[in-house]
Amino acid sequence: MLFSLRSLLLLCALLAAALGDAAHFDPYKILGVTRSASQAEIKKVYKRLAKEWHPDKNKNPEAEDMFIKITKSYEILSSEEKRANYDRYGQTDDTQPYGHRGFRHFHDNFYFDESFFNFPFNSKSGRDSADSKYTLHFNQYVNEVVPDSFKRPYLVKITSDWCFSCIHIEPVWKEAVQELEPLGVGIGVVDVGYERRLANHLGAHRTPSILGVINGKVTFFHYAVVKEHLMQFVEDLLPQRLVEKVTDRNDRDFLKSWHEVNKPHVLLFDQVPVVPLLYKLTAFAYKDYVQFGYVDQGLSETANLLKQYNINTYAPTMLVFKENTDNPADIIQAKGMKKQIIDEFISNNKFLLAPRLVNQKVFDELCPVKQFHRRRKYCVLLITGEEEAFVPGNKAFLSLASANTNEVLRFAYVYQRQQQPLCTVLLKNRDSTPPQVVILERRNGAGKVLYKPLLGGWNGSEEDKHRLLEELERLQKDPSILTHDATLPELNNEFASMFLIRWIYTACDYLSEIIDDLLHNNWREMMPLLSLIFSALFILFGTVVIQAFSDSSDEKQSKPKAKEAAKTENGSPNTTNTSSRPPKKNFVEVTELTDITYTSNLVKLRPGHINVVLVLTDATKNILLSKFAKEVYSFTGSLTLHFSFLNVDKHNEWMATLLEYAQDAMQIDMDEEEGSNRKIDYTGYVLALNGHKKYLCLFKPVYTGEDADGKPEDDTGSSRSRSGSKDEHQHRKSTTRSRSTTLQIHHKLDRLGLWMERLMEGTLPRYYIPAWPGLDKITVNK
């Protein structure tokens, strides 16, 4: 009990010490600003203090620590999220639960003799000290590592403080790092205890894990942790065909492709049969600028190349070729070829003597924006074409560029057909056509340039060369001769791959990643994809099964449909069936709306159900019922529709009461009967009654084009065009009521099918009523 109490007190003391150190750091006090200070004030104070306490200018021993505190304070207060977090909780990045130093305060303020237990965990002299300079944080990974992975691969280790397996791979990891880092491979270490967010972002769910990052893509290492395996893993991360094997057979084709790819070509001569990893990494870093080839000196097929360029077989040799494929533009030979030497050699030969502007990136590097007077760069640009007629002028321009030794001048050319927007701006208000030479200087990143075109065009003659050299000499003395200004558009990327090709490459990479995960049982990362695949298969299988059952049901109903179609061919006109709804009955069940069926068929009709009621008389009953059945037959498949008829000779009072309740519908009828005391004829009216919501939709017979004397047309008259019916409908409005009342009974329901379609779509006007007429209105008076 006493031991537990002491342990608890010790723990409290440690927590107080850790919190005290965290609370001691106040960014407001360090910068000397108030908590209500604006971002502009904070930025102004930071610039003044950073300049005052910079270690290069302030020789105070505490200047470095103070400068770090100032930078850290500005980092917190310049971020709205971090500033709000500090204001609310007093927390900075250092005091977060998984922060890098939050746990270190625990260790730094507590003496713990780890040698007593012989465990190297959390020891500054242990493995953490070796990994500390490689530690990655989430923001650092996103903002630095991912963009840099397009120039060099990264090897990242996922570890934690209490991981026993991590200790076992530590010697191999250190040995691999010591060999890979000098070659240019980026190294990173992620401690799960402090950077859980980054570990989850990388998809690392166990420790230890090793992964590679290249071109922003993460690939896991799945083999035994041996140095040779790690070296091979890094090499496999690199794209294929970065370096082309060159022999006596293909050396001419390789070197002469400079014009197509618009890049210098580099040849490395060495005695090893495989391309060294250092050379592959260099090729990946400069893949956008230089084409790389490798010559194996031990092969008999390369003997002529060794003799032609007088290669010393005792040391690796590197040659760079530009426009002249017979003689190298530069050469380097060293027994211990180091990365720094190769980088400097390639950086000095990244471009051709007169490269073609193929994209904005090349333009920005060749002709940078003016920053200071001493850093001025003038771009001598030839606007030309690809045809044979332009070749002499192009060669003359290239010879002039080859003789240039002035670092201030950069020579380049563009094809007018490939860079039409750029050429249009530089040649505006001028009748001249390519080839033309323009001298320009870029003034800002928005595209503004000052330029001057060379008068007289460019044919490559000696006179043209002399005139251009004179202009360049004048430019060195007086930059104000660039009298024209313009804003250049962004250059087209001539080497941009088509969308389909990019999509194919992306699909191949994704497929290879899936196969790799399946082979190595990385099920946790594969679960979302497998879930998506199985869901798609389930939906597809369910659709096929439902379709199969639906097809079998349609086959069973085909015979009754054929019989019904045969019955309808009895000389009566057939209406066009515009509904694609398959009927489920081979007959239409129509019941009479009487005092017996009134309650069940209307008043207590189930919600969502509609009763379609035909209004008729004793004289028109047989004809209208037959026509009604044919018109609504296509809709009998709906379970929410019921069909009835109402004898207006018996229940005329109910009909009048119903329309009186529905004031809008009654108003329509009253308008039609204005100026006439004639009794309204409801024969052929159809009512769609919703008993639950208490509304109705009304269908009234319309004039469809029968003769003026009232004679019915032949059977084929029922299938009229819709365009003709519009004119006839306008004619109907202008006729008298006497013609509308003489409608032949047979044609009263001609447009009922279209009305039913609108009813099913829900686009018909609805007339709401306060209550259904009482039962006494439907009861026959005896």
C-alpha cells in the first residue's frame, strides 16, 4: 500500500513537471504581442525579431534558442487553427498527446537507469538517436516528401518505442541506410506513438513496416529484412526503361533522337554488366531533362564505341551529347564516381544548345523571370516551322547558339504550329511570317515580357547573323531597346500524353498494386476494394435473377394477351396504347357505384387507391362500357386502381352535389353553360376519386373531328395524329354548344387513354372537396 502511494505521488510530480514546462512556453510573450493582435501585427513583429535574433547576425550565445522560439511562436500564432487551440487549451504541437516532445519532457525530467534492466527503449543513446534526423511528421511528409518523391524514391520505416521486432531489424536498417543515402535515396522514420495520423495515412497498421514512396505512390516491402532485399526493393521502385542499353548496333539511333525528345543524351561507360543503382537514381532525378544510356565495356558489341570515343576501361566514364552527335559536348571520368560529381555534371548540361520550348516548365528554366539586375537573362527566340524550307535557317540559328559563351543569353526556338498562342502574341500587328527572331526578357511570373523583333526576319544568312549580333551587343549596353511589351500565354505541353494513355497507365499501376496486395495477404488495405467488388457482383447477379424471373412471367402472360387482342378485332376502332405497363388481367372488372358499394368503393377506400368512375345513362350503358374497358385495359396491372360506373339517370343528384362541392370543377361547367339554361349532360364524364385524401380528377368528352351533321367516322378515324387534334381543339372552342352536345357516344372516350397516362404520372389538376356526398344522395328515390 505504501509502495502504491509513493508511485502515485511520483507520477503526479512528473505530470506537474511536464505541464509546467509546456505552460512556460507562451508565444504571445515571446513575440511581445497581445492576445487580440491581428495577423498583420504578428507578422510585422516576427520579421523584426527574426532579423534581430538571427544567429548569423546576433552573436549572443542565446540567439539560436531565441530564434527558434520566435519561429515557433510565429508558426503557432500565424495559423488560425493552432492559435485557437492554444487560446482554448494552452496546447501547442509540443504538448499534443502524440507530439514528438510531449513524452520527452517525461524522460528529460526523470532519472532512469536503463542499464539496470538492459532495455534500450526511449534511450537517447539507443536507436532513437540514430533515427531522430530521419523522423517524419505529417505536414513534412505531405509538403516535402511527396513532391520530392517525383525526383527520388524514399525508404520509410514504421516503428514504435515498445516494438521488440523493431530492435531486431535495426542493424540491417542502419546498414542499408548508410549505403542508400549517399546514392540519393530519401530516408524517413515514422514513430507510431507520435505520428499515428501519418501512419494511418500511409496505410501502415503494424510495426515494424517498411515502405517505399515514389511519384507520390506508397509501396510496401513484404520480404525478409536483409540489406540485399532492401537494395533490390528500392531498385524495383524505379520505373522501367529509365536507362537504355547501348551497343554498336543502336548507338546512332540513340544519339540522333535528340531532336524528337528535345533532350541531351548521356552515355555511361562501365565494366559491370548491370546498370549501377546510382546511375538509375540519377536518371530518375533528371528524367525530364536528359536521356540516359549505358554501355557495358565487357561486351564485344561495344568495342567500336570504346575505340571511337577513346574510353579508358579502368574508370567509369560519362559523355554528354547535344546537337552534335559525333563529338561529346562534355566528358567526365573518375574512379570513384560520387553522386555530387554526377549531379553537378548533369546540372550543367540539362539543356541543348538551342532547345525547343515544348512546355512552360522548360520556358521558365531557360528564360527565368528577372529578379535582380545582375540576374538578368535574355532569351533569343526563333519562331520557325517543321517543314524542309525552314531547315537552313534553323541550322544557322543553331550554329550561332553553339558559338555563344555569354551566360546572360539563352537561345531557344519554337514551332509556330505547336505554340500558336505564343507566336500570335509575339508577332501581333506585324505582317511578317516565320521564321522570325525575337529577343525578350521576362518581367514577372504572370507572363509579362519586354521584347524586340529582329527587323527583316531570319533566313540564316550572314547578314542576318551580323544584324542579330549587333542587336545583342546593343542590348548588353542599353536594355531599354526592348520597346515592345506583351503578356504571354502559358505554353502548350507538346509531350503531354493523351487522356486514354494516362488512364491505361493508371489502371495498370492500380492493377499491379491489387495483385501485389493479394499475393502478400494485405487484407486490411484490400477490404474496401473487395467490399466494392463483391457489392457490384451481388447487384449484377441480383439484376440477372430478377430479369430471368420477369422474362418467364412475361412468357406466361403472352398467351392471354394474344387471345384478348383477337377479341378486340371486331370492327370497333382501336385506340393507340401509349402505356408500356404490362396488364396482369385479361379482363376489366367494372362494378356499379350504388348505395351498397358506395362505402367500400369510395368512402373507406384504402390510402393511395383511386376509383375511376365512368358516368353513363341507361341508353349509353353498353356502348360506353365497351369503350371504357378498351381504354383502361392497359392500366389493369396497377393494384391501386379500381374501376366503377355511375348511372346518372338514377344518381344525378349525387353527381350535381359532388361537382357543387368541387367549386373549381363546377365553375368550368358553369362557364361552358353560360347563357344557356339547358341541363348539363354528364354522359361520358370520368371521375378519378381518391377516397382517403378527398379529391377528384375530372375527364370530360372532347371533340375529335366527326362530321358536322353528327355522323360517325369509320374505324380508322380513331388513330389520328396529335398535331391535327390541336387545330381541331381550337376549332371546338369556337363552335357552339349545340355541336359539342351532338358528339357521338362512340367518340366520347377517345382521349381517355391519354388522360389515364397523366393520372398515373400525377400531372392532372386535383379538385379537393370538404366531404363526400352523403349516402342519401346515392340512394335511388322510389
